[in-house]
Amino acid sequence: MSNVIQLKKVVKEFDGPAGRVSILKEVSFQAEQGEFVGIVGPSGSGKSTLLNMITGIDRPTAGEVTVLGEGIHHLGENSLAQWRGRHLGIIFQFFQLLPTLTALENVALPAHFCKVGRGRARKERAMNCLELVGMVQHAHKLPGELSGGQQQRVAIARALVNDPPLLVADEPTGNLDSQTSAEVFGLFQRIVAEGKTMVMVTHDRGLAAKLPRVVEVLDGRILTSNGQHPSIWATEPQLAQVR
Ligand code: ADP
Ligand code: MG
């Protein structure tokens, strides 16, 4: 297995009204190809900030971030955006689809941006991704005409359109009912089984219990990264059963 994500002693500080605050405190983390890693932790603990380090959406104050062999903190904004578009699929809690574009157009957007495929081939590529998530029949609808679960499926198709090796999801089921969450999670499992690497922040204990590795973030530090279940949940009988 090859290394996909390597964070070494990553520090992230923000300037707040009360001075500098340290949000990530020398966080080290890695993920190998084909892994499906969960990230859990209380609200405000630094989970999204950690993902933003991996995606390059934000830059570390100190430390090293290597993703797919690229030291991404060395890239300029434009090269970083192109690099991200080709190598990463990002999935958000609130889908972030463009409201005036159809599902198909939303899915094709990253391919346009990164010049992956052209014309008809690009459209076919987007259509194939919609098929993968079971949304072909809704291809020409606007996001506003779709349910939350359907919108998230479209967002997943969009994340897959450039066939990136790494998927990063920030509470992707946070806005879905439990049945739809389970379906979306099933999709992720299939995608990972096909060889992609995935990192997912989640508040859903049931889903986290199904992941082979869960990392707990608490107050800007990683507590668990060795395949054990998070300490805050360790007493839950529900988890004891699963393992
Ligand atoms: P989580 O995703 O675990 O809920 P976040 O990573 O979003 O937590 O945020 C961790 C902490 O960092 C919070 O206290 C938040 O207010 C602070 N924070 C996040 N982004 C910024 C920013 N751009 N400027 C200042 N503070 C921030
Ligand atoms: Mg968050």
C-alpha cells in the first residue's frame, strides 16, 4: 500500500479577538491507499480545519502536508486549485451544488475546470458518474427539484467525475435522514472497495462503528489513530457489539 496522506506536526493558528489561537496542535496523521478513515470529535475540535489542511483549502501555520506525493503547501493558488480538481473529490454536508445548473452540469463542472475530457466525452463521463450514484433519471433537474439525499448523490457524482484517487467528506450525511445516510455510506463503501482512499468526518456513531479506522480529534489534537475506537465512545455497548 502506498501512502496517500501524510501530515507531519501540522500547526494551525488563527488570529482571534483575544489574540492567536491554536486550532491544530502538532497534528500528525497518515492514510494509505485504499483506506476508509473516519474522523470524529466534538464540534469545534478542529475536524474541518484538519480536512482543510488535506485539501489545501487552508494552509498550515507550521508543519508538512504531503498528499499523493505532493507537498501541497508549496503550491501557489492556481496550481493548487488545478491539482485539487484532478486528485481530490470533496463532499460537503450541504452539498454545495450550483442552484442554476442541472445535476448533469454540476457534475461536469470539475471536468470543465480541469479540462478533463471534452465535449460529448465530458458529458458522457458526467452521465456515467450519475449512473454510478443512481441519478441518471434526474440528470436534467435543478438541485432545487431534488431531495437532500438526491442532491448529495449528485455531489458525490461531481466528486468522482475527474476520477480522483482521494475523496474527502466533511459530515456528508449530517443533513440526511438515517435511511438515506445508510445508502450514501453504502455508496462510499463501494467506491473505496474499488480502490479509492477516503477520509470522512462524521457525527454518526453507527456509521463510524462500521469503519475500519476512526481517528478522534479533541481540542486540536489527535487522540486515536491506531485502529482503536474513540475513547469518548468506548463505553457505548453498541460499539462493543460491532467490533
Ligand atoms: P469542527 O469541524 O471540529 O467543528 P473546526 O475545524 O471548524 O471544528 O473549528 C475548530 C475551531 O477553529 C473552532 O473554534 C473555530 O471557531 C475555529 N476556526 C475555524 N476556522 C477559523 C477561521 N477561519 N478563523 C478563526 N477561527 C477559526
Ligand atoms: Mg466541521
